[in-house]
Amino acid sequence: MAASAAPIRQRAALLVGLAYAAFISLGLPDGLTGVAWPSIRTTFRLPLDALGALITTGTIGYLLSSFSSGRLSARIGVGWLLVLSCLATAVSLLGYGATPVWAVMVSLGLLAGLGAGAIDAGLNTYAAESFSPRTVNWLHASFGLGAATGPIIMSGIISAGYSWRLGYLVVGVAQLLLASCFAVTRQQWHAQVEGADTTPQPSASMARTLRLPSAWLSMLLFFLYTGLEISTGQWLYTLLTEARSMVPALAGVWVSVYWGSLTVGRLLSGAIVAHISVRTLLQLCMGAAILGVVLLWLNLAPWLALTGVALLGLALAPMFPSLIALTPARMGPTHAANTVGFQIAAAALGGASLVSGFGLLAERFGLETLGPFLLVVAVLLAVVFEILERRPRTP
């Protein structure tokens, strides 16, 4: 009995380790371009706003692949989906490092988005169905580790006098190695790791899933959550420096505190969720997020507003992975994969839409409208979650 259980435990540990590595690799490219952009601009003689073209093609690819990931996974299996998407990401990064033409780099952004969206949605679907909520939270903390490591790699290469291209080549080779690992283990990704043995059920069509109100409410939930998280991270520095006259270096520290709180919060919530239900954790965190936004908005004292920033980061930390973990139970096995893909796509759309939407709002009414803007989003997030929780589960 013990002898037969040992290979199962080893296989489980291998797949969990690969999932951690995949989430780290998913975060790495996000941190590369921000540091490399000044050097890329110089190389291709580009204006400051040219980055928008690369972001646009990447977002289009991400939306396309994440939205359809449920059907792709049903057709070719999670293992092959991870292999092909990881290869797509590797080819795009290696292409970034080799191409002499900016238009080619922009075109490769579509391939990068296709790969990243498929990895993100595919792994989140598998994790939601196969891993415990604690593991799902730690997987998303791994993404934060990758996002924090990317800038270190690129800045270290540039500081050492090497071309920015080397940074993309290094991470591209790492992605190739990860794709090889997925290829070797591709047959093992069909079964659950931490859950009980279950018979795989066929996935519903995307059209059938989209006819369910719970699917649309789930997409709205992720649209609002990611909009809240990204809008805070993108506009906080501008608010602190331009509207509240904070020293830029100190404002940068507090932006780092916000993002760091997200990673630390996911590590902590992975342990906390073993003692309270995921739903209770989410309800507490949504209340804490509203309090954090109120403290930032009212700005009764600088230290109190900045405490709100840290509280907001900690409160947001477990939301994305925990909402992913609840999806299979809410939507049922036939709709879970489609819904996770829809949620990931809605998250990307929410981040882009609400960040740019606040830019238009701030242009007309000023940066201090960030507080009430975030508060409306945070309250809507809590309301939509409660509505969704009160709906009957999809059989």
C-alpha cells in the first residue's frame, strides 16, 4: 500500500512544482519590458507612447487565448495546452531578443499574449479543479515572485553593459526548458493531484456556458477585481506625487509596499484558508479593501492614508486565487473550464478598461477622484460577490 502511494505522491509533488515554476515564468516577462523600454526606444528610435502598440497586440492575444482556453483544453488536453502555450511564449521572447525591426516585435506581442493567456487560464483551471485553496493562493504568490524577479534580471543585464536583448533571450530559453518539462509530463496533467479520484466530465460548449447568468456575474467579478488592483497600482504614484506633493522616492516606496503586500498577503492567506472557509475569507477581505480605500481617499493623516494602501494590498491578495478556487463548485464540472477562461479574459479587459477610464476621469476632475473611483469599484465588487453567492449552484 505504502509502496503504491509513493509514486502518486512523487507525481503530485512534480506537478505542483511545475505549476509553481510556470506561474513564476508567467510573471517574469511582465517585469522585463518596463525596465527595458528606455533601451528599446533608443534601439528602434521610437516615441514614448510607442509602447502602447506592443501592449495592445499582447492584450488582444491574451484575450483570444484565455477566452477560448476551455474549449482548447477539452480538445487537446491540459498537458498539450501548456506545452504549446509555453512554446509560443518562448518563441515570442526569443524573437524580441533577435528582431532588428520594431514592427516584428509588435507582431510577436500577439504571440506572447496568446501564450500567456493560455498558460494563465489553463493552469488556473487545472489548479481550481485539482489543488487546494492554499496551493492556489501560493501559486499566485509565485506569479508575484516572477514579476519581481523580471526587473532584477533585466536591470542587472543592462547595468553590466549588455544589450536589453540578452534579458529576453535568457527568459526565452528558460521558457523553452519549461515547455520541455511540460512535454515530458503532458500525459500526467489529466488527473487530479490533491483531490479525490473523479471521472473526467465533458466540457460544455462556450455558447452553453455563456447562457448561464452565473458565468456573466463571474466575469463581472473578475473585471471589477482586476480593475481595482491595477488601477490602484498604476495611479497611486501619480496621486501621491502630483496631488499630495510626496517626495518621488518615498512615493515609489509606498507603491512597492502595495505590490509587496499583494505577494505577502497571498503567502499568508494560503495558511489562513486552512482554518476558515474561502467564502468567509473573501467577505472579510472585501470589507477590509473598502476600509483601505476609504483611508486612502479621506487622507486624514499621511500615515493613515498610507496604512490604507498597505491594508488594501493585503485585502486584495487572496481574492483572485480564491475566486478561481470557488469556480468549479459554483459552475459544475462541465462549465468550470470555460468559466475560468472567461474570467481570465474579463480580468485582462477590466485592468485595461478601468485604468484608462480613470485617466479620462482624472483629466477632467483631478487626481483626488481616485479615492471615490476605487470605492465605487470596491463596493460593486462586494455586491456582485454576494449576489453570485446567493445564486443556486450550476448542477
